[in-house]
Amino acid sequence: MIYTERVCFLISPLSSFSLVSLLTPLFSLLMVLRALSLYRRRMQTWRELLLWTVLWIGIGFVAWAPSVLDYLPPVVGIKSGVNVLIFFGFVMLFYGFFRLFVKVEELERKIVEMTRERALGKDDKDDKDDKDDKEEDDEEDRKFS
């Protein structure tokens, strides 16, 4: 009996077919493939690949079998499955905002540091290049005089 209950929520979407239950899993599959492509081109880390893969597979699964949300509230302690999704959605959004904030702060610090180095003339590479340019200009002036 338990086995049929577990399989029932997987088969039930087939009987109540809707456009959303078809398109969302397909879109999720495309997004997983996109994440794999970015990972292969070394444009994201394996952690990011894992995060996006789990997220998109979860979204596709919930769209295909929304009755799975009925099993989450007792486990999490929230009254309904939709509230569980909203809660975790907010958690993920705030986590994303936090990551973006940290990255922006890091970039601002790097920009300030580079600007200070350039303003104070501490960039040895530029000093060396300036000396080389000056020597080339002097040689050209001697050729034309």
C-alpha cells in the first residue's frame, strides 16, 4: 500500500496534464544543460553547477508532480506546501543578495586600491614603461636631428 502511494504522486500528473506541467520541466532541463555548458567552459565552479542543477531539477519535479509539496509541511513545520516554497524562495533570494553584496564590496575595494596605487605612482610596471618610452623618444629625436 505504501508503494502505491509513493508511485501515485508520480503518475498523477499524467492524468491531470497541463501546459505548465509539460513546459516547466522542459525549461528546467534546458537550464540544467546550460549550467553544464557553463561548467565545461569553466565559467562557473562545481559548487555553482551543483546548486543550479539541484534547483532546476527541484523546480521541474515540483511542476511535474505538485502533490509532492503535500509531504513537505510536516517535515519543515510550516502549514502548507506553498508556504514552504515561498519561505525557501525568500531564503534563496536573500542568500543571492548576500553573495552579490560581498562581490560588489570586494570589487569596490579592488578599484579603490588600484586607483590609489596609480594616483601615488606606485605602479612599477607603468614607471618602467614610461622610462622605455622616454628612451625610444630620445633615440627618435637623435635620428631626425
